[in-house]
Amino acid sequence: MLVDVENPYVGLRPYNDDESLLFFGRKEQTMELLQRLHAHHFVAVVGSSGCGKSSLLRAGLIPSLKAGYLVDDSDQWLISIMKPGQNPMGNLAKSLLSELYQAHDADATNQLVQTIEEEGVDAILSLLEPLFRERKTNFFILVDQFEELFRFATEKGNRKRRDNAIDFVNIILELARQKDLPIYVVLTMRSDFIGDCAEFHGLPEAMNQSLYLVPRLNRQQLKMVIEGPARLFGARVNSALSSKLLNEMGRVQDELPLLQHALMRIWEFETREDANGEMDLEDYKAIGGLENALSNHADEALKTLDKNEFQVAKQMFQALTTVDEHGRKTRRPAHYGELLALTGTSEAVLDKVIRVFIEGRRSFLMIDQMSDKKDNIIDISHESLIRQWKRLDRWVEEEGEMASTYMKLSQDYQLYADKKKDLLKGTELSLARDWYERFQPTEAWAKRYNTLFAACREYLGDSEKAEKRDRKNRRNLKIGIWSLAGVMVLAAVYFFVYPIIRDSLDTMRTYNDLKAQAVASFEQLQDQDPQASDDPEQAGISPQEPYLKLLESIEKQGIFYREDAVRAQIEALGEDPGDITAGAEEAAYRPGKDVAGKLKADMSELWVDILAKLKDLEAELDEENWEIADSEGTVEAYTNYLQAVDKYNFPEVAGHLEAAREKQEELSQDPEWTQAQTTNTANAYLEYLRTHIENTEGSTKEDLSPQSQEALERIRAVSRVGWLFAGRALTDEVDDDSLLGQDRVFDLVFRLGEPNVESSRIPKVEDVLLSKSNRAAYNEFTGNSVKGKKGAFIQNGNLVLVLERKILGDVLFLKVAY
């Protein structure tokens, strides 16, 4: 194997048109697309996320166009590639002008957009017509990731952007329909967004005429994808590695992006580390396997960052992702200037963080360069990164939690402004305050969602002030009651207690000295970093120990303190240090009282201060312990974290206890079950059931493993549900032994208790079926048909679980989870 050549595997990003020689396995699909374009000037290329739509167009179709396979008398092409992004019409104008003049001018782009708004499609035809007249040029417009447009079509409160999206769709449809110039329009779109096309008039009709569903690669085609690029570079792929990859492909989501990324990493490891002449299983294991290679690679990038840069990376990736109203996690391209404001960092730091995720063939981010750097568009290179990078998936969930709480606070504020709601109090206030303190949101972050941040922050602040006033009023009432009682016993105190205190003045002076020593010790502890000591005798001593020793010393010396009423509160180790302090204040003697009382109050307050500092220290330690455990990501690391929590004096500060337990349990389990939980789709759980149940004659649910039983429960929790026609029986008399005819849309692949059931047997409830084609599902069964077409299709090759069946004569209708 040559070690000085470039990597023949592109990794996570799509192929480019100049990499067609490295693009294997899609020859038939490329020819089919050419045939579609020959018949229709508009083609919608649709497929699941990660099925290779962009690469098929860029490295398959476009090179074929340039080679003259579509138009016989001309091989001159102007190829315009764009994504809708946040400004679809502007991006179309920019793409056309960049190809025409090999340069980008913001003023020219804005002028063209304005002309299109005024003249419609004629503005674009006038721009392109001279090129056709002079060179007989053909025009190809690729609208990649068309689903980005749907954000604007459904966006509330922004009519202008919604109208811009509608105008854009009308323009591209008119460009494809007109006959004056040879313009071909192709768009790529995720299949789970097909239902959203109804938002645009004329788009569903155009798609129905020329829809192209990208098929999955068969085993032979996948083998070409694996071995072809290496062979071009004079390298060899071990047959055992090919077989391993092919067998793993059906078990993972995002199989093609994961495969390309894993192959890229295997090549790198082989050329840099192993160098034994072939890509083999040892290289495969070294990168973490198909399921973990991508996540591990992204984590490696994070480990090169310091603590501040790590936080910038987290904020950046959270800004580059979004979760729509249907729970779909997608990319959200952002301007460089927006990221700069959101992270609150310098250009130098942000540039470094972005570079880390681009350099070294990571290709996790893409930059669309503009004339002004702050207008540069930063985007995640492939949505599979969102699903497969475990840390990013958690960040997206955290962002969703932040946004949900903020939107709830915004709604509460709007109701308050409309005089339909009071200030926050009780649990509502506690949740909002905890959210604000935990996440520290900023106005730049909140602008992603609305412009009410300043008002919401003021609303929260007013609510906290009102709560403090209420608390103070209640405390003053208590003090008033106790003061009245104090007057009644004052005489008794004077006659009986004063002589005792007078005899103890020498003792008081001694304790004043002890108090001063304790205060000095506490201040010294606060000024030093307990973890930064170079003294070898301090090795192995926990940071909490000096504080605990000081508390022990005070307790031994505090004769009066031990009798204080605040003792009960301190022993309870209340969760709110403010409450403890309030108790100490109530218990303290007021000015003019005896020396013993003053000492007692001082020592009580000092005790509370030390406890509060100890609690803060343990909270900081908890974050450090968790960061170490989560970065290592091993059972041992999470166990160490849990053991550290057991030693806390304030266990309530452990903010990651449940997460650590879940991770510990997850890593101790079957890795394939862990993968199913990570993917968390009905198809993943069904695949796990099909491959992991030891299905014998007469098996029942009680015989299933805990994971299999949980999989059945989770299928119902995470799946979509729909009705559909499933085929006709071969006989008029239908029972459980009947067979379905050739028009059946599913094969029966699993029935508990019947390991050898025929694939054409009529399904029963809780059977697992394999879809034979792409099928629409419907919301309800009317008694003789189905109605209410759902937006999400059942894809060819997907597994479904039968929830209910209806038989009308020889016709079968099924309600399935998918």
C-alpha cells in the first residue's frame, strides 16, 4: 500500500463532481436519473437521510451530464448547485451569478433578487439567454436538501420569509416548465418530509410526475463501494473486513455515511499505524467499529480543546442543530457572526474551534464563503453526525430542554403582560430560576426563538423579589411573636442568668480567641486552591477535608453553639444555604445582649458560611468528576464517579447521578441492545427482536429476555402508527392458517412461538413484518377502507409490528407500528 497518496474515501461529506472516479455502486441509478431527466425537466430525488442522495447527484449525474449523456448535440453545461438555507431566493441568485461570472458580489445578488421579485422567472431567463444563444449551453439547477425550505413555510409570525419560500418554489417550477431554454431542475429531499410538500401549491403535482426514490444498495454494489476506491489506489481490502462491513450494514442507521467514514478512518490507520499492506479487521477494531468510529472521531476533536474552547464547541453545535415540531433532528445552518454573538468569544477562538472539526479529514463542518466573513454560513456536513455522535445527541436534547423552558417562561410573561397571570411563585418560580442558574441563557441565544428575553428576565427577577418580600414578612411576623415572649422572660433572665454569665467572662475571652482563629483558618482555606498543593503530604487528601476538620474544631469549642436552636437546621443539612442562614439570623442575639450571645451568633454564622463553602466546593468537584467520567466513557469511569458521589457531604449537588447510572448500566449490557436504545426507533427495536429472541415452538412473552420485553414496550412508545391495505388472501375463507397472494405488501419474518412460519402467512397481532415496498399509512380505518393519509411513509425494507388487523372477505387491513 502506498503511504503518500490521498485518502480515496471521502468520509462523512458528500462526493464532489470531480471525484466521480471514486464513486462506486450507483451506475444503474445514474442511468435511471438520466432517463427521468430526458422525459421531464423536473425531478425530485427522495430518500431517507444518509442514503446518498447528494453524492448520487454530484458524483453520478452531473459528470454524466458533462460527458454528453443527456443532450446529444451539446455537452456545454452551466451547473448551479444551491441549498435553500435561510434565504432561498438569495441563494439561488448567488449560485447562478457565481457560475456565470465565477465571482460573488453581494450587491449584484441583491439586485437580481429584486429583479426576480418584480419580473418573476423572466428575470432569470434574460440572464441565461445570451449564454444559450452564443454556446448552446444547457442549464442544470440542483436544489440540495430541499427540506430546509419547510422551516419557513411553517414559521409563525414571519410572513415575509414564508412568502419568500413560496416564491422560490414557484420560480423553480416555472423554470422547469418553460420551453424557451433547456433548463433542468433537480431537488433532493429527505423522504420523511414528503408530507410537508403540500404546503406549496403545484409542488406535489410536479413531484408525482417525476419522483425518484433512491433505492438501497444491494450487497454486490456495497462491496464495490468498499473495495473499488482502494483498488484504484493499488491497495487491497481483506475479504474478512468486507464481509464484516457488509454484515454490519443492515444493523445500523445511517449506514452509508457510517461506512464511508469508517473506511476513511481504516485507510488512515492502515497507512499511518499498521502499514501491513491491506485494510483488515485489526484496522477496523482500532477505529472502534462501524457503530463507534464516527462518535470516537468527533470526541478526539473535542479533546484537543481547552475548557473554554470546549464550551464554545458545545454552544456552536447546539446552534447548528434544531428539533422540529415532529421531533426530527435536523441541521440549522448559521452565519459566522451569529455564532460569534451566541458564544460570546473572540474570532480567534471560534476560528480554532471550527478548524478542529474540519481539518484532519474530519469534515464535520462546512463553510460557505461570503464576501464578508461574518456572513459566512457554517453548517454540519451531514445529519448523521447529529444522530451518531453520542455527545452531540445529548447536547441537542439539552438544547431542547432549554428552549422548552424558555418558551414556557415566554408564554407566562405574555399572559402576565396581558393581565391574565400573576408573577411566578412556588414550583413555577423554582423551575424557572433553576433553569436560569443552570443554563445561564443569553439574549443572543434567545434570539433563536423570540425577542422577549429581556422582558422574560425582568419578569423572573420581579417574581424573585416578590417571593423574598413574602419570605421576609413571614420571618418578621415570627420574630415579633418571639420578641413579645422575650419581654416576659427578660426579668427572669436578668436575675438568674446574668450571675452565671458574669462568672464566665474569662471563658468568653478564651472563646473569642478561638473564634478569631477559626475565622482566620476559614479565610485561608477560601484563598487557596485545595487541589493545587505541591506538598507530598497532602497527596490523597480530599479537597473537603480541611473544611470538615475546621467544622469539627468549632463543634468541640462551641459550648454555647451546641445549645443553639439553629443546630437542628444545620444537622439536617438543608438544601438551601439561604434558609440555613436565615435560621442563624433568627437564633442570633441582637445588639445590646450579652457576650455569650454575641459569640454564639458569630460562631453560628461562621458554621453556616463553612457549610455553604463546602457545598459549593462539592458542586464544583462534581462537575469535574463528571467531565472526566463522560470523556472517558467507560464502565470504570462512571463507577468512579458514583463512588465519589457516595463520599459527598451534600449528595444533592450530584447533578449527573442518574446519567452516570444509566451509562454504567448501558455499557454493561449487550452492545446491540445499547445501539437499539441509542437509535431509539421502532425499526431498531424490531430488528433487535428479530435477531435476538431464541424463538422456539410454543415460546411466549414470559420467555423473553428483559431487553426483548422492554423492546416491545418501547416500540409502542416511539413508533408511528397507521392503517393500510396489506393484501388479499388466496382463499375466500380466511383464518390464521391462510396465505396472502402476490399483492401482499409485507413478508412475515417473525412470530413468537413459531420459528418456521411461512412469509406469506396471514399476519397476527404482534407479528413482525418486513415491508416489500414504500407504502403510505393512514390515520384511521373506516370499516371498509382507510383514510387520512399520513406524511411519513413505511419505507421498503423497514420492519413493522402488527397492532391490530381487520379482515373484510379476503381483504386484509393492518394497523402497524413503524
